[in-house]
Amino acid sequence: MSKEEFPHEKDLDQKQKVTPDEAKEAEKKAKDTKPQEKQNDSQLEVLKAKVAELADASKTLEDKYLRSEAEIQNMQARYTKERAQLIKYESQSLAKDVLPAMDNLERALAVKADDEASKQLKKGVQMTLDSLVKAMKDHGIVEIEAEGQKFDPNVHQAVQTVAAKDDSQKDQVVQVLQKGYQYKDRTLRPAMVVVAQ
């Protein structure tokens, strides 16, 4: 078999023959690529460090964002709750201001009326008091049950004590000196009472 029969071998022989100039050139290229590879490696390390730094900064910003978002949601929930409380108890201050007027009307009704004019006046005072009591009930303001009830420091204010007639009367309210009122679930004014001990 001759080389002509296998033309690819001929090409291989030609490719394997390297001139001295080509060898020097290849050696020079190899020397030139080593510093370039080192430079590329150092740039790669710098870039990796920057990526890590940016990832940390991104995590920090994301954490701050999430905390801020949570704080905003908490503030909104707190505002909504406070607003609901204000709406729920909006009539409270007005009711507190009206209670002394109701007390005065009740005192006026306690006075004895003998003549016709005072009876008519008393009737007018009663009508006024009744309309005030109805308006208060319509807005959730009710009188605190006191007389004959067991003393409750949440709704009663003991201003005096008396000796109990028997054991069943102990810690019970025996007299109401001033009516107390409750607005929804809040005590507007505790009832001033005398308690048996």
C-alpha cells in the first residue's frame, strides 16, 4: 500500500511538519496566554466578590422592605381598631354631660307637688326625663341595676356601709345614692351605693 492510496496520511505528514518559526510563534502565544489567563482569573474573582456583595445588599434591602411593609400593615390595623373604638364610643362624652341634667330632673320629681300648677310642672319634667331616658337607651346607654344587687366594684361605688340584717343581705346594695350608667360595655358612671356588711 502506498501513501497515494491513503491520502489522509499524506495530509497528516504535512500537518505534523512544523517550521521553526511556527514553533516559536506557538511558544510565544502560549507564554502570552498565561498572564492573560491569570488576569482573567483575577477579574473573575473580583466579579464573583461583587456579585456576592450585591446579593448581600439585595437581601438587606429586601429584609428592610419586608419589615417596613409589616410595620405599615400593623399601623393600618391599629388605625382601623382605634377608629372602630372611636365610632363605637362616640356618644360617650355627650352622655356624660347629659347625666347631671337627668339627675337634676329626678331631684325635681322628688319634690312634693301640692297645687295644680306644680303638678303640671312636675308632669312636664317627667315627660322631659322620659324622653331623655329613651334617647339614652336608643344609643346604648342604660341605667346600672344596683338596689338589691350583689356589690360589684366594676359598676358600683360604695360610699357607705351599714350593718347587714342577716347573712343573705351581706355584700348587697341596700340603697342607691346616685344612679350609675353603662354605655355598651363601658361604665360611664358607677352607681353610688350603700352596701350592707
